[in-house]
Amino acid sequence: MDLNKVLAQLREELENLDTAILSLERLQFEGHRRRGRPPKALSNLSRAARAVKEEPGPEEPLPQG
């Protein structure tokens, strides 16, 4: 059993689960749309989504140069 391969698959599943949770949380807020500034919780969700996408995984090689 290749432990590195298992870890890579688990990290991929974690990313998929994070994306699914974020989508469901956004759907929850869509039913309560109001005029004006979005709630602080929604902006925190967006910030968390960007952080997950920008974060390089340990399996990805760093840019050379």
C-alpha cells in the first residue's frame, strides 16, 4: 500500500468536501437575501473559499525560478 497515494486521495476528498460544504452554506444564505451589505458570515465564507483555492498542496511542485 502506497501511503503517499492514499494521502493524496484523502487530500483530494477533503478539498471536494470543503467545496460541497461551502456550496451548501451559500445556498442557505441565498434564501435570505437582503438589500445592502452582505452578512459578515457570508464574506468569511468567500474569504475561506479563496484561501482553499490559493493554498498550494504538498504534492504540487513549487515554481522554479
